Amino acid sequence: MKIAILCSGHGTNLQAIIDSVKSGYIPADIALVVSDKKDAYALKRAEIAGIETVALNSKDFKLREDFDKEIIKNLKKRGVELVVLAGYMKLLSPYFIKEYKDKIINVHPALLPSFKGTHAIKEALQYGVKVTGVTVHFVNENLDDGAIILQKAVEVRDDDNEETLLERVHKEEHRIYPEAIRLFVTGRLVVEKRRVRVR
């Protein structure tokens, strides 16, 4: 199976996925890494691994859908069957989601449906929760709302700050995201409305 990974930043989850493909844990081929930022270190990681990259600037397109259509054109050209969001900071248009229905997955640094959006770690600390975690989920048209594939709890310690908690959350992301991709690639996920079963 050919997968594409969309990134905006440093690419630590991308690296975990690259390593899992290289080791054979994920039996797939990373056909393309796409970034909406030309200076994203994720692109460098992909280049080092010998993976083809595409960098696109959304400001070069009139509409968000036009930007997504250009990405999709690149994905279809390479026969991509699974789209993986790894620190991709743009919302996908309904057009994109329709084109790859139930074939787009994302990782979020909280136990959804709690703490949706871009400040999940900060909000978990401010709220005073004792446990937060990581969620891998399918992407639908609503923010951080798709059917949940895997979750892993992470304890919030009394002396935690954003940096220390994020470090432990990232550690779990790097473990369960490759696991979820492996389950998808090997055909072991069954989606039944909001429930995802592993067979």
C-alpha cells in the first residue's frame, strides 16, 4: 500500500513512521511527503530517507479547495491509498475528505473528545486533569471529531509543565501512530459508524 504523509513542522511523528516502514513493521511504501511550509524540517527528514517531497504554499491558491485539489493531484499520480496527517496544521476541505473517505488518519495529543484543537497540552494542564493522552482517529469534516482508532492514556504529574508533558505524550504518539497505520495497511480495521473494531 502506498501512503502519503502531510506535515507542517519538525516531523517527529513522520520520523517514527519512516523508521517503522524501514524496519518492516508497517508493510507499506511512503510514496510522498507533502508540506504546506517550504522550510519544514519534516521535508529534510523525508529527503534524508530518500522519500519524494512536495512543498506547496496555500497563499498561491485562491481557494482552500484549489490548494487541496493540487495536493490530491500529487497523491493520485502516485497511487496513494492512505493519507496520514503528522503535525499538519491546515484543516482539510470537505472536497479532500470526500476524495479519501475513511482513508485519512490523524494523531491528536489528548484523549478525544477532550481538548480538541491546537492547544491540547496547555488546556489539559490548565483544567487540572490527572490523565490526558493520545488519540489516533479517522478524519471527517469536523475538527478532531472522526471515529477513534486507538487511544493511550498519559498520566499528568503534579510537577508537569507543557514541555515535560508534551515529551511524554510525544513518546506515546511515536508508539501508537505506527501501530494504527499498520492496522489500517494490513486490513484489520473495521469502521462501524463511530466505532472502529480491530479484527
